[in-house]
Amino acid sequence: MNTTTTQPGWAHHARDLAALLRDRGDLVSPEWVDAFAAVPRHVFVPTVFEQDAGGVWREWAAADDWERVYSTRTLVTALGDGGGYPEPVSSSTNPELMARMLETLDVRDGHRVLEIGTGTGYNAALMSHRLGDRNVYSVDVDDRLVELARDRLAEAGYTPTVVAVDGEDGLSEHGPYDRIIATCAVPSVPRAWADQLAPGGEVLVDLKLATSAGNLVHLHRTADGGLEGRFLPRMATFMLMRHLHATAAPQAAAAVVGARRERTTIAPAMPWQTEPVVWFLAQLHGLPEGVRHGAILDPGTRQPVAATLSAPDGSRARIDLANNTVTETGGTALWEPVEAAYARWVDAGRPGWDRLGVTVASDGVNRVWLDDPAIGHAWPWSRSGRH
Ligand SMILES: C[S@@+](CC[C@H](N)C(=O)[O-])C[C@H]1O[C@@H](n2cnc3c(N)ncnc32)[C@H](O)[C@@H]1O
């Protein structure tokens, strides 16, 4: 280890972080407590970007604030171009969430794990500490990040296999894996992951059918080579998986056509914020792909006065928060799927995430189900990935 890792001071911060995660119940196994206490997070996040009150991204050095580095914060470490504005493209995930995910993954000594989304390398270091370098594989689509992560892992004393590839394809040459953990969100679970799992294998991934529409799901390999499992009870959100040769960004919405329709609604106006399960189910009740949600702010208070939905075909819905009036224009009735999902959700007793599960069948027919995959209500679904 070089001088960075041996600087006095970080070790007690890391121990405090591990103790905090244990005391809060995020960590329960001594092996993971040891890993969080032993891995120097500051090595993986030498520079962090944070937005100030005005929305401007400012940079700070980990060496200046170890308390912040060894805290339960997500630390943004790389910015990209978000259509003319800087946008986070990599980060070190909040350790509290990482801890819960690693515990959920239920690894055993000797397990081989594939991580999708190396990012800083911090999580790969935690897993290398727990399972040994030779059992840890990690991939990131960004080769510059992979190079940095490899160097920083070595600096901290870890040498897992880190490869620059698109994680949608997994990493077949080193499979099969006992566990696959993804730290970027996917619109559908890639077939390659199921194929690269060993019997009894598990996948933990943030499944987001659209922005804010989904959660972490813990899937087990089924006897026929598919995947099945439940969502975790607590909501989590990762940055969406990106692809180097992605198709062009969606075009600006087409001009609005069709009559203006107005009525009132009893569905929550901003389900993506207040009832994320309803927003998720709305995707399965016929909301078209590519619908974006937004808000109109009062210019004085900067508080939302209306929620908005906009579809690529130019259709729009606006829901005024003061009187629950829905105003729709365009050829597609965007609010109807939300209302249908809300009615179904109320009818089912307002289920939380833990009553919902997913089956990714080997024949490609995917289903979201309520309570029980065999007998519960099920919604078929499909969302395109890269392919
Ligand atoms: C939240 S960060 C990962 C955090 C990381 N596990 C850590 O400990 O620092 C998400 C990462 O997913 C990566 N990513 C996005 N799309 C990907 C893809 N198609 N394949 C692999 N990695 C991808 C991003 O480049 C980014 O580094």
C-alpha cells in the first residue's frame, strides 16, 4: 500500500462507518462489517462532485473531508454530457444501500460474483475483501473508469478481475457466477445474466421500466434456466445502464394533435414520488415507452403546482395539484394507465414492493406478479434493452 492508504486517520473513520451500518441493521454479518472497516473508501473517491444550491457542480477532494467520505452518502465521481448540461455518469453508491444489497446477496465463502457497474471500484474492493480477489469479477462500460478503478483497487491491495465491456452481455468467459449484482438500473433483465448463473445462482438488480418506475429485485435462477424473485421492500434508485453505441436520443416530442380533454382524477397526481408502486404498475397498464414525468413550478415559491406527462408522440397530460383536474391533449390518453393501475392497486390492498415479484422466463415471456408467481394476479411485460 502506498502513503495514501496508510495516512493516519482513515482507519477509524472506516471503522465508525462499519459500526454505524451494523448498529442501524444494514450490516448483520461480521464478515461484511470487517470489509467495511477495512476498505479505504477515500482511495476510490479522491475527487467528488456535488451540486451547490444554485445547481452548479463543484469539486472537492476526499483528503479535505474524510468525514464526508466515510458517511452514508452517494459520492458522484464522474460527470458526462446530459444534453448540454453536466450529468452524473458514475458514483460511489451510498454505503448504507451497498451494505443492504451485499447482505441481501447472501454470499458464502468460495462464491464467484460478477458486478455490473464497477464505477469507482469501492464495491469490488468490499467484495474482494470478503470473497478473495479471484472470486470477484466486475465490468463497466466506461474504459477510463475501469482503468482508474483497477489502479485504485491495486493501491488498496485488491486485484479482482475488472473488464471494460457492456455489462448487458455479462462476462461469459469467466462464468458461471453464483451471484450477479448490478449497480446500474436496467429496463429488462438481460438474458445473458440468467445464462451465466450457476445453478442456485442469484441476481440483484434495480429493474426500472421507466424513470422512477421500479426497484431492486432479488431473482433466483429457476430449474428451467429462468429467473424469479421479489422486489426489496425499500425503494432504491441507480443510474440507468448506458450503452456506447446507443441509438440516438429520442427526438423532441411531435407537435400536439387532438382535442383537449378535461376531467378530475382520484389517482395520486405524482405517483412517481408518492406511490412508486402505482407508477410502476402504470407501465404495465399500457403507458407507452418513453413517457416522461415532470412538474410545473410556481414561479414565486418554486413549489410544484401541476404534474405533467409527455409522450414521444406529442401527447400530454397535466394534473393540477390544487383540484386534481387532468387536462389531456394528443392521440394517447396518458393518464388512463395511471388510473387503471391505481384502481388495481387499491383493489389489491395497496401492496408495497415486497408483495410484487418478477418472473423472467427462459422462453422470453416475462411477468410481474402479486404475492405468488403461481396463483397471484400477473401482468405480462416487455421493455427493450439495447438489443
Ligand atoms: C452507481 S455507479 C457504480 C458504483 C460502483 N459499484 C462503486 O462501487 O463505485 C454505476 C456504474 O454503472 C456503469 N454502467 C452504466 N452502464 C453500464 C453498462 N452497460 N455496463 C456496465 N457498466 C455500466 C457506469 O459507468 C457507472 O460507473
